[in-house]
Amino acid sequence: MSVKVLMDQVAAYGVEMRRHFHSHPEASMKEYETQKRVMEELEKMGVECFKAGGTGVVGVIKGQAPGKTIGLRADMDALELTEESDVPYKSQNEGIMHGCGHDGHTAGLLSAAKILKSLEGEIKGTVKLLFQPGEETAKGAQALVDDGVVDDCDAVFGLHLWNDLEVGKISVEPGGRMASAGIFNIKIKGKGGHGSMPNQGVDAALVGAATLMNLQSIVSREISPLDPAVLSIGIFKSGTRFNVLPGEAYLEGTTRCFSMEVNDAFEEQIDRIVQNTAKAYRAEAVLDYSQLVLPTINDPELAKIARESVISILGEAGVAEVPKTTGGEDFSIFSKKAPTMFAFVGSKNTAKLDYYPHHHPKFDIDEDALKNAAGIYAQFALDFLNR
């Protein structure tokens, strides 16, 4: 039986699961009840499973013939957000809400597990179902990687229900799809004094302002204009009183890009400008730079397979194009271990429900998207393994 037929058969199950998880959301790395329910569902299907990454789950479906291994990832965590919708499946956990669609990802992968389990005789190789915690805090993917669960994967596939794309459409373009996210802070040490006699001190506020301005030259003068990139300062603190020359300043910001080459150069570029600017003003500076997520980049060969998979379940009309987004995804961490492919699955339908963007307290999806998520998970796994 084809995935296209089976995805319709599991549609009701997907809705049931999604509404359960939506009603019982849990914060990042605290998905204890979600983990328990996912394992219960997999065990009912006869799918071997185990805990990983703290509150994550890994399910394993082995085909009848040896072959490659594909990882299918779904994130499970919710947001610290108070839901404002009045639906029957509204969040029962105060201050926590599935406002991004992760409940649908979990339900979609469970539905795909049903499909793949029924087709395991046709599978050449192994499917690993990666139910990941902590995407919103960018900790969960690394936790799974640290536990070694993707060491044997030849590729990893993930998806995101997308409220800016109509239901019935799926985007699987190659190349950069979501941006990296770096976070940094800069501590500047000058020398305090009286505001009326600045020559007696080293004005840390002035050094901070110069640093802020000089950092903008990285994107405008060191990165190719053909490579989209962002460097933004969100916090700048210095001083305590109008006539006191500040001796310290603090800046905090973020970087975003779609290229590993650009991403890997940011820290050196920032540090060089920070240090040299401080030196020019007789101050000292310390940079702390952390990489939250890498750019989410779709492998070209996997994108070709994914396009064929979309056509198999939805026809040519189901193939869509979605502009890349500067939002970040910790799915990108899996690319350190294997080629990756990330799809956007349309979940928008203004004929059924009002449109609200991701992370809005009234966010909701057209649940017809759930069977499409299940279908692309399953079809891609089969197409990758059986080629």
C-alpha cells in the first residue's frame, strides 16, 4: 500500500495525538509526560524505543533488508506563553503553550511511525525516529548528538509546520533555509572620573559607542553583499549618573547568516574590532561569543529526493517555494554528523481559522497539515533508503 493512501488512514490518529500534546504542553528539557506518552504510543505499535537526550525519545524501525540509516526528527517542546485561544484542546498548563507547532511535529512523526511500521517489509535499512526535546532553548539537538544517537545516520530529515504557507504545500528547496544564531557579549573596562574632566579618565561609554558603530562594518565591508548576514546589538549599558564618567560598558548582540563560511568568520571579526577599538581609546575589552545554532542548510541531493517525495504524496502542485528565514533552528546541529534536509509543511488555511504567526498566543494550524507531515516523513525515509 502506498504512503499516499496510508497517510489518509492515520489522519484521525494524528489529530488525536496533536490535540493531546497541545492540551498538555511542557517547557524545553522538561518534556517528561510527553516523553512518556510518545514511548507508550511507539510501544503500542511494536516499535523499539528508548530515552535519549534527557527528555527525548528514539524509536527504531528496521527493514527486512540491510542498508542505510535515516533519522527523522520531530521537536516536542512548547513555549513559555499563555494561550489566548478558546479551543477544546486549549493548554491545561498555565503559562505554557504549543505556539510554534511542535505538537504537530510530534503527532506527525508518530503517525509516520504507524505508516513505516506497516511497510517495514519494504524498507531497506533502518529508520530512527528522533523525538527531540528543547528546540526552543537550542539544547535538545546537541543533547541527542552527545548521546550518540545520530552517529550511525547517513542523513537526517526534519520539518516545520509553517503558518506562512498554505496547507497542501511543502517547501524542500536546497541550500540555506534558516539562519545561524550566534550570541555575544562585550565587557569594556575604562577608567571612571568626573564628567567635567574626561581627560582624567577613559570613557567606557564612548568606547562602547565606537565599538557598536565599528561592528557594523563587518556586514557592510567584510562580508560579500551576495551573502545575507545580520549583526545586531540589542543591549548597551554604561554609566550611573549624568556627571560621572563611566568606567565600564556592556554590550550584547546576535549574528545571523546562511553560510558556514560567514558563520565561522564572525567570532574572529568581532574580536578583532572589539580589541582594536578598545586599544585605540586606551581601554580594555573582553568578548564572549557562543554559537546557539548553525545555519540550516539543505543538502542538494537530499533536496532532490525530497522533491520527488512531495510529488509522490501531493503531486506537482504540492511543491512550493518559501523564502529563507533569519529565524534559527537547532536541527542544524545534526549537520555536524550527517547531511540534512529540512522541509516547511504548509499549515495555513484562512477559510478554516484565523491566521496568527508562530509564537503568537492565538497560534493554531489547519490539522489537515498533520497527515501531510506524516506523509513526507514516511515517503522521504522510503525514498532515501530504497534508492
